[in-house]
Amino acid sequence: MGESKPPVSRGALERVLARAAELQAATGDESETSDALTEDQVLELGKEVGLSPEHIRQALAEERVKIEPLPQGSGVAYRLFGSTRIAAQRVVRGTPERVLATLDRWMQREEWLRVVRQRADRIVWEPRRGFFGAVRQIFRGQDYSLYRANDISATVVKIDGSFALVRLDADFTVLRRAMAGQTAAGTVIGSASTGAAILMGIMLPVAVVPVVVIAGAAYATSRRTQQHALQRATLTLEHILDRLERGEAQLPSLLRVIEAALPPNR
């Protein structure tokens, strides 16, 4: 009889499969895997290695919606101010159509957004700017943390008959440009002050103080403003998903009218 082989643990199995896929991809040999598998076949394969159907369905949904880590970014603007994109995701009860409809009502009524693109599984909104948007913020006293975003999107993919995967994204590229502009303006003002001090005959170590102080303060304020805006927006996205998960994403119309008529809380 042949020598018995030691059992393979779950962690080792995952590493072996990942490594085998990596080796096959490196050789360019895809002859055995060129045919696409159906969802039932994937579920059957997962069952053979001890994976639950629920987890496999969620993984398939994440693959379809292309759930990936947000890019780390590069360049001077990223190093100075950080990323411009945030995202949040959640598994919630409901069909994609119903979940998207609920999100659309919430985004338009509560976050004062408008639809710019819409597909069966995805909606993209942008803030409603201008006079009425400003008036709404003043009278409701609400922190519209998504108001400064370029756009906000929702992608919903079906997991099974009862659940769907939701991903919310928001892009704040324009805000970072504005903060970079404020930093540049502070640097220009500081440089002008330093130049004037040099022309007045002030000693160089003292003359450079304005450019260092003003530029530094402008940069610190701008970076803090952007980071705070992204943190508040992230909390808002998570809050929306919380209410969606609990089935509370739509307030009664009468309650919303009464709330809008009340003076802002102080």
C-alpha cells in the first residue's frame, strides 16, 4: 500500500488553489478553464471543498459588482491631501430593483441629489447646487455631507431571492482641487509678504516667517477640511446602509413635511 498523505487544512487548501491558479496564469495555459461556469457549477464546486452556498453567492455578487479596494492613488496631490474616493458596502434584504428605488428616494429627498445616469443595477447622482440647495441647507440645518461630492453612485447585485449586495461610492476630486487652490493662494500671499519684508530690509530669517506660517496654515486647514468632509461622507454612506438594512430608508411623507417645516436644532 502506498504511503498515506497528511490531510490538507482549509487554510492550506485556499493557498494551494490560489497558487495553482497563479502558476497556470503565468504559463498562459487556459485550455482547461476557457469555458465559463454557471452559477450552479460554481456552487457545486464550492460545496465539494466545504464552502457554504451563502458565502459563494455573496462572493459571486462581489465579483459582478467588481468590489475592489479603493485605489491608493499617486502624485503630489494624493501625497498632500489624500484620496478623493470613499465607498461602503452591505448585504441587505430585497431585490435590486426595490433596493435601488429606495436608495433613489432617499438620495433625492434626504440628501438633495439628482439622477444623472441610471441603469438596471446602477444609479449615479450629483448634488443639486445653486440657490435652492443653499436655502435648503440653511432652513433644515442638516449636515449635507454629500453636497461637496462630484458624484455619488450605487451599484446593487442580486445574491439570491431574498438578499442583494449594495455598494455606495462618492468622489470628491473637485473638493481636493479647491483645497489645493486654497493652499496655493496661501503660499502666494505668504511669498508676497516675505518679498515685501525683504524689500524693507528686514533680516532674511525673519522675512521668511510669513511664507512659512501662512502657507503652512493654509495647507493644514485645507487638508483638515478635506479629511473632515470625507469622514462625514463615509459616516453618511454607512448611515444610509444601516437604515436600508433595517428597512427604515423611507420616512412617511407627512413626517418629512413636518420635519422640513420645523426650525433647525441648535
